[in-house]
Amino acid sequence: MAVKAGVGATGGQARFPAGLANAQHRDPGPGVWIAGRISSPASWPGRAAHHLGGAATAAEPGCSRARRGSGHTGCAASEAKGAGTRQHCAAATYWLAAALAWAAPALGQMPWPQAAEHTPHTSHLLHDLLAVPGTLWTSGFVLSYKLGEQGAGSLFPLFLLDHGASASDLGLWSGLGAVTCSIAGSSLGGALLARHWQPLSLLKSVLKLRLGGLAFQTALLFHLNTPGASLDPGTVLRGAALLSLCLQQFLGGLVTTGTFTVMMHCSQLAPRTLQATHYSLLATLELLGKLLPGTLAGVLADGLGPHLCYALFLALSALPLLELGLAPNTLA
């Protein structure tokens, strides 16, 4: 996916990926229109984020290239106003959520922490944490259960963008749609666990569904390289691709709820004075397992190619299913 370099001041014309023909890129320096070169998947995340956030408004009839090039400021003012409104709504939502949480009656009913009966020496703290039954298995599981999902989820929208998908559609479905589906999946997971589903049994079922969803995404990726494959509006392939984005997020929410339930169960097996520290250790490992794939996904796609990279993510998604077969009885 090459882009010809050009500078608007000299009349040069830039070529952009399909679906972004009207998008313009402004350099941080004032008044310079630039076009770069997207040479490898490792450079996609930053540029694609710019595409997803700005391409839709750049392609609007009222914000044409001629008006932008002639110094018309109406479009920029409209975009800035819309962005400011969204930021204010998001900030108000966060403040409302914080106020509701702070005013929750449950906080006033929480008992004050009792004085610790035994404080372990610092040199023995890690040993005491790892000695808790099930800690080693849980640590390995929370490190690996999101590797394939996060890696594939960070690259799949970029692959769709590269094959001509609409930037505005991808921004909507991989943003608002994905978050909505993830919340719905987490809520369903909590409801199922409240109905006395065993966390490990729930995880085993949902992980199989997630593996099937990722296999479907891999098949779509291979099919997009066949002659005649198109992501134009109204095509079945486009609908299937956007649906797979939301389905993976929904299943990811289910898996996350089950995993955190297992983490809490494991921490309850620790001595009372170590439970909070034990859970913090597991939560840190879980976050590390989520961050690693997104950090390395571009490098892997650049070095292995998109198809082999996605096959690797598919294999990593099968790993947690194998680990569930080794779960200790203390967590059952």
C-alpha cells in the first residue's frame, strides 16, 4: 500500500488508499500539505488512527479539497466544534459515573480494615504469593488468554482499511459498536455466573466460540486477496467483516468476565493479609498480556506477512483451551 509523496504548495497530488482518496494530511508545521509513504504494517496504527478519525469529514461535500486549499476556515471550525462537543460529553459521562460510584451505599457499609496480624518480610512476599494454591496456573492463563484476540483485533480493521473499507464505517463499528458489544458480553457473563455457572466451564465454552470467530476472520482475510473480492457498501463480504468485529468483542467481554472471576477465586485462597496484593499481582499480569500483542502486532505483520501473522494469532487463541485442561482442582 504505497503513497506517492507530494507537497501541496507545489501542486503535487497525493494518492491515498482506496476509500481515502479525498483525505488530506496536515503536517504539524503550519500551512504545509503532505503525503507520506505507508511502507509496512508496523507503521499502520498511528496513520490508520488518523484516517479513522479524520477521513470521514474530509470526504464530506462541504469540506472539499478546493475549499480547504483556498484557506476556507468553515470546515475546520465545524470539525473543531464537533470534536469539542464529543470531548465535553465524554468528560461529563466520566464525572457522572464517578459521582454515582462515590455515592453508592455499599461504600458506607464496608468494614474498616483490621490491623494486620502478620506482615510478611519483603524478601518472602513473592514466595508467599506464589505459594497460594492455583497461583502459577492462573498467572500463566491471564498472561496468555488475550494474546491472540488482542493481536488480531488490532490488525483486522487496518487490513479492512487497506482493502478499501470505508474509514467512517470502520471508525463507527470498531469504536462505538465494539465497546457496546464488549459491555453486552461482560453483562451476559455476569448474569450467567450469577445463575451458578462454573467459571471454568463458561470459559471453556466461550473460548471455543472465540476461536471459531477468529478462524472466520482469518478466512475473510484470505478471501479478500482473491480477484473480485470487494468491501463496497451493500456487499455480503462487507457485512460479514463488520459483523465479525462486533462478534469478537462480544465474546471477548464474556471471556474477560469469566477470567476475572477465576482471578478473584484464586485470590480468596490466599491469607487475608495477602489477598489484595495477590489480586493486584494477577491484575498486573492480565494487563501485561493485553498490551503485548498490540505492541508487537505491527512488527509481526511486517516480518511474517498478514496471513502467517493471523495464523499465529489463531494458534495463540487455541492455547488457553489447552491450559484449561490443566486447571487445578482448587479453582474448579
